[in-house]
Amino acid sequence: MSLSNKLTLDKLNVKAKWVIMRVDFNVPVKNNQRTNNQRIKAAIPGIKFCLDNGAKSLVLMSHLGLPDGAPTPDKPVAWSQLL
């Protein structure tokens, strides 16, 4: 699918709807402090759009880092089986 065919947030009617937004809050952290918050700032326009256009509820989904610094390929499958 080309980028020109993708549905964009401004084409959605979110009024009185429950919205789940996948955001990229996987920001670098050193000594329990964010070292770069650009990804968080990048999500603000989308969050504001939903809130300003009457979304009933907005749930943000993200992750931070990797378990023990390495991917665990079996865990996503385990979660999908629970759903």
C-alpha cells in the first residue's frame, strides 16, 4: 500500500467514540531520565486531535525498551493467544 492510500487521522470521525492510539513512546532513558522526548512530542498533535474532536475516551498504547535488552519472540504470541 502506498502512503497516498493510507487513512489519516484528520479523515476520521472520532466524536463520541472510544479511540485506541498506538504511539511510539519508546524513548531513550539514562539514569531513569528521558534523554530525548522527541517521540512523545510527535504524538501530541494526534492526541490533541482526538481530544479536540470529541473522542469519548482515548487510550494510548506503547512500550518502553526490551526485556533484559533483548527481544523475546515467544511473548507476543502468548499475548495474542490470551486475546
